[in-house]
Amino acid sequence: MQQEINPQSVLQDKTEKGMHMLKSFPKKFGSKSTLYLILGSIAVVLLGVATGWFFSGVSLGQSGKTGAVVSEGEKEPGELGEITNGDKLNEAEGILKVGGIKGEGNYNLERPGGASQTVYLTSTTIDLQPMVDKKVHVWGETLSAVNAPWLMDVVKVKVVE
């Protein structure tokens, strides 16, 4: 048979014997150790902010975006758009056709290897219509898609043939 233990009676026994569950904090708040602890905490926070600012490479009075145009050389005939930031863009080459897949993309890029290699395209900056049925090389950012195996927002296009 197991004996049941009443938590109230255990607490009463301990308090009667002078044993307390909680310890009280020291009454001295203005001691030197407390001052050093507060100053040390402030110093650690300031050092963290300073190193973050240093490693970000941003000087005072500047924003984090440079807005610099990456040099792509002179535009050739049959080339539209430009790469205006330092982001790594994806590239693809094939024959540009009209039509997306289930509402994703307005155009598609037929490439060797069949339907699984098709890139579905949209562009917020370039009108791709003049390049339909031509072999083109496109640069853009890959977007998430539900139906398209590869959906790209085109920022630059160049006619290859």
C-alpha cells in the first residue's frame, strides 16, 4: 500500500522547522558589484551594435542600398532591359512562345529536353511580345510557383538568332 502525501502538510512542516522555499535577495542594491554589472551590460550591447555596423559596411548617413548599376557593357541590337543590382540572376536560353501554365507566366521558353525543361516567364519591366518565336537568352529572378516547373521574372533579354 502506498501512503498518500499531502503537499500542504509538507510545506507546513518545513516552515515550522525554519526552512523556507524561497530565498530573499540581498538588501544592498547600490553596491559596486551591481554598478559594474549594469555598466558591463551596457558596454556589451554597445560593442554588439558597433561590430554589426562595422561589418555591414554602411557609413553614417547612407542607406544599405547602393543603387549602383552593374556594368553590362553597351547594349546590343535585340537586347532589352538591364541588370540594375548585384543580385545573382538565373539564365536560360530557348525559343520564346506565348502562353503560361494554369495562370502562371505569360510566356514560355521552349528548350531542348521536352516539356520538363520549359521555363515559364513573366516580366514586370520588359515587353517580351516583340521577341516571340525567336531564340532568346533571358536573365531573371526565379519565383515560387505551384504549377510551373520553373517560373522566372525576366529583367533582361537578348535575341540570340
